[in-house]
Amino acid sequence: METSQLLTFFDAVRAAEKLTPTQLNALMVKHVHDADGNSVAQTKIVAAYKELTAQGVIPFERELFERLRMKPTRTISGVAPVAVLTGPYPCPADCIFCPEAKGVPRSYLPDEPAVQRARRAHFDPYKSTKARMDTLAAMGHPIDKIELLIIGATWSAYPKKYQEWYVRRCLDAMNEGAAAKTLEEAQKRNESARHRCVGMVIETRPDYINMDEVRRLRWLGMTKIQLGAQSTDDKILAMNRRGHTIEDTRRAVRLLRLAGFKLHLHWMPNLYGATPESDVRDFQNLWNDVALRPDELKIYPCMLIEGTDLYKLWQEGKYRPYTDAELIETLAQAKRFTPPYCRINRVIRDIPAQYIVEGSTQSHLRVVVQQEMKKRGWQCQCIRCREVRNEKLEIEKLEIQDYQYETDATTEHFLQYVTPTGRLAGFLRLSLPRADVPREEILEELRGCAVVRELHIYGPALELGVSDSGKAQHSGLGRHLAEHAMQLARAAGFKRMAVISAIGTREYYRRLGFELGELYVARDI
Ligand code: SF4
Ligand SMILES: [Zn+2]
């Protein structure tokens, strides 16, 4: 950080009539950066101010100093998402729409913000994780609970040694620099670290999932898997050279669900061969097909990017991106079929507009689609559209609802806490495997167990161990949901319950009577 940057920043802080912590953060992010262009932690700026005044470069001003030290607000959701990109490595597949740029993982483009950040860190997992944590902290987000999202092409195709090193170094960064010799050591340290990993996610392909991979993903610490499903139609999958079938996706979803993972699918409208009508039907298949029914969904409308084989098809007049109107219509039509247990995280991929040859560059697509649905009296019931934000909750008025649905291998209970106005304050996903599931499809540790795949309570972020009554996260809602789930499992004949716990939530489950096994925490019920 340069002195000139700091002086401009101090001027801006001094000039502000009234200053909230959020505004202070915004000024900090705008004006002060380190050599790599990342924002700088507030503590460092305060230290720099002290030094500059001690050296007599600028006079000390009490009022300015107080402003600089302002405590950040505890904001937004309880968990800080840290997305890091793996290094360039060839993807085993060759989908016709997928861009390939030098020096970045397949499917990513050099000017995307996440890619730029990764390049600044030379794709080093330790530096990437640390830089992202520092930026979030500088922006006033608590970073004691971290969800680590490892992105970049097909994770399962990377060498095993690389995978292990990558995860270990990310954890080392959360463990504040202590370099662990083994993955297990890094995980153990993180259990009581100040920045705990409460979720870990990778993205991979359906045809790479088998029982060995399932076990390995859990061993690495993963709690959620993003799978590129893209379409439920074998013809479309083949036309776009996906290299897998819908049966592969079904099988992957089944094995991952039985292992307790949260299931996040990517779905792509506007693929080669699709029409707005076929896309709406395809979206419905995600829910009608009992073997799919994902927990989360990312909608990435297919984008036309120069240099891809899809681009050639477009030049030959065989492919056409939807217009804005067509895309909005398709998504509005489709979204109303979303069941309440799914969260639609995204409706567009944030590709810088200069890469898109033709088609939608609407970056506010989600809002536009929502407005369109509202006009017609439709509603998206997905989790994201219903979750409580920073609203104050009256705990006594919350109601537990059990939304039950079947899959090809389990009975699922989506237990949700709803407010009188239908807002979602928290939920738990309970999977009850059916008795006819072949033994070899269930990891030894989970045989005979009911499985909790996710427990999430909304509310403002709180630092670990700090209680704040009245806000959702620490009011025992989680414990209630867990107890309710145990009752349901017992009633269905289960004698044991397991939870896919991230490293940072093991402690929480210990307090609920669970013990750490090899890959899961579990207890008799
Ligand atoms: S699998 Fe993913 S990264 Fe690989 S070519 Fe297809 S879209 Fe691109
Ligand atoms: Zn929604």
C-alpha cells in the first residue's frame, strides 16, 4: 500500500459527513490496495496511520483516528465464501461450448475476476485463500466461518497429489500460516482454529463419480459437490459433446446423496439443439426424475464464445443464442417449477461481456426474471427467494414444516423453519436410505444410518462462541431441528444417525452427542 493511496483515503474519511462502518469499508476497498491489487485489512491501515503520525509525516487527529478504528458491523450471512481457482490443467472432456484459454483452467477466461485474483496469486492455494480472507475482512465480513469453494475445470481429473496439496494449503491459510505436514494434521488444527472451514466444495463431472471417488472426496473434507449436469436429454448431451449420459448423472447423484453430500447441479439452457420449450421441459425433468432432485442449482445459460466449436456452428447458421426476451421467458416459465427444497444460486454466469459474441449480456437477469414472474402472479419458491435476510425474528412464532419427497434411493425430509409470512429461517436435510439399496453403494460407516446432509440456520453472522439472543443462529434452532430429525429417523426404524460435518462444525455436533468416526460424525438414536 502506498502512502499517496493512504493520504487520499484519509481525506475521504475526513470529508465524509457521517460515516457508517459499511461506508468506511467501501472507502477502504476503493482507495487502498496492496502491491497485488488486493484490498488491505483495516488493522494494517490503522497501523500505517500510527506510523505516519509517529514519523511526523502527517499530524495526529483524534477524530480521524477514531473513525479509522471503527468496528465493522456483523453482516449478511453467517458464512464467508472463499472461492479459489485451481491451476491450469487439461480437462478430459471437450464440450462444444467450452472456451479454452492459455494459462487458465478449462472453461475459464483470463479477464474473469476470480481468474485475475488467482493469477495474481500464481494459482497458489495458500496465497489465494489468504488474499480472499484478507479482502473479506477488510470489507467488514467476519471470517471465522469459511466456506471454501474450489473452482476450475474438472477437479477429479487433477492428479491426486495435487488435490491433497491444494486442500492442505488452503487449510494452512485458515490456520494462520502454520504449515501442516499432512492433510489430517491441517484438518485437526482447523478444528480449533480462529478461521474454521464450515463447508468445502469442488466442481466435477458426473462420469467421474464412483465409490472410490466418493470416499476420497469425503476424506479430503468435501461437504458439497457441484456436478455439471447441463441437460437431462441424452440427445442434447451428445450434440454438445458432453461425453456423459443422463444415466451417469443419475448414478453420480445417487452415490453422492447416499454419502450425505449436498448436491449442487449446473444446468444449461440454450444448448445446441435445445429450444425455449424443450428447456422448460428439461427443467421440469430435474424434479420429475426421482433420481435427480438436486439441493441446489446453478443456471448457466449457454454462452457463445469465440474459438469454440459452437461458434463454428453459429457461423454456419446452425445455432443461435436466445434473445434477451426468449431467455427471460424461458427462465420465468421454468423457475416456477422449482420445489421448496432447492436453492437456485445463480441464473447467469458472470462472464465479462467482451467475450460474448451474441446473446444476453444482462447481468441483472435474476431480478428481471423475478419481475417478469411477479407480473404474471408466479412465484419462485426456491430457498434463496424465501430466506430471511437481516430481519428480526420472533422465535416463538416459527413453525417447523416437514416437506417430504422420494428419490431413487432415499426418502428425504426437508425440515424447514418458516415465519408466519412464509420466510425461511433455517432448514435441515434428512436422508433415510431405503432398505433395498445395495450395500456396496453405501460407505461402511454409513450402513444402517439415517443421514443429515445439511443443517443451516439463517441470521446475521456471529463469531464462533459469541451468543446474541434474538437472532436466528444462536437460538438453539439448529438443536431443535436435529432433535426433530432424530425423532423422524427413529420412527422410521433407524437406530443410528450420521452427519456429514465440515471440520469447523465437528465441535457443534459433539455438543449434540455425536462422535467423530472416520469420515462422519454419528450417534445412536
Ligand atoms: S467438462 Fe466442463 S471444463 Fe471440461 S470441457 Fe466440458 S464444460 Fe469445459
Ligand atoms: Zn428462487
